[in-house]
Amino acid sequence: MRDAGISRVADVHWVQVKCPLLTAERVRAARRAGHDPVTEIAYKSMAYSRGASAIGVGVAMGEIVEPVADDAVLADWSLASGVASASAGIELKNNIVIVLGNAADAVGDCVIEHAVMQDAIDASAVMKVLRQVGAFGAGADAIDTARIVNVLAKADPSPDGMLRGWRHTMLDDTDISATRHARAAVGGVIAGLTGCPAVFVSGGAEHQGPPGGGPVAVISRVP
């Protein structure tokens, strides 16, 4: 925030974190150093890394104020950030953090706003952030797609297998990863509402918004 000249937490609308994961070699190295890794499975470690990173963002932004125990990651879903977007990768061993927000001294022509989708089809949250960012044409209900630069969102299938009282099948498909289902569904909702294909949906939304939902942000040119 200091580097970007963002003076208020309220002006932060997206925190992108690239975080590491565990490999077999890293697990062995941890054990040689006397540490017991949370998991030996690389894919599972991605979820722990994303979740811990998102909780870290929540603490930094003041969204989470109570002390967080290690075993709360992937367990206490009440701990979440409404602006965090975490993605795990094998190519690094540390966290890289990029903060997107509105700064008083910015000289560009773009602004960013965000909302939190409560589930995968929460169209109201998408419409809310479009209004906040001024993406509607003057005096009209139509969205001015020329103003939209990018839409960012997180997506995850609801872990209880339900969506508004209906059973969803994303967790049970053995051919396609559940996160791919969720990304496709949320991307379709957003693209259909905005009429804009410049949509990036990231899967793996542990502690990034409520379970089955996630943050959505719109970058728009100032009208």
C-alpha cells in the first residue's frame, strides 16, 4: 500500500498473492530440519498455502482481528478476506504480493472497486461492483463495455455440495477438476452480465470470501 500510495485500507480492492507449495523435495528438506509438514501431497499443499495467504491478507486489512491458530486453515471458514486472491505455484518459495486500489495521487484514467459474491451465481454482487465503478452509461441501464478494462474474480465449488438448496455436481465429477467447473460457471455468469470477455477467474478460493463464493473486482476507465 505504501509503495502504491494507497493511504486507506478502504481503498484496497484486490490483493493478489502468488504463494509456494510443497514438493517431495521440500517435504524431505523440512523433515531433515525437524519440521512436520501439514501434508505430503503437493496438490493439497496448494490449498493450505492459498488459505494461509488469504488469512494473512485478512489480518493485514483488519478483516480478521482475533489471533489465528495454525489449525484454522482449511477448517475455520469464518476466517476470510473479501479482497484476497491467492494462487499457489511450484516456481517460487516465497510470497509475492500485488495490491490493487485507488490512490489519491494516481494519474491514470482507471479505477477499481470490488464486491463479494456469496455463491457461484451471485449476479447481484457483480451488478453492485459495476455500479460502484461507473460502468453504466449515463442515464441508462445498459453497461458501457468500452469502460471495462478487466474483471477479476475468485471461484470455488461450495464444499457442502449445495448451491441455494440444490445439489451441485462439481465435487463429484471424476473427469474434470471441481475448480475448473467453478471457474467456468463463474466466468460465464460474469461475462453474461457484463458483455465483456476480459474476465479472469482464479480457482482455489479457500478463505477468499465465503465458501462457494469469492471476491469480484472490476477495473474501469473513468467516464
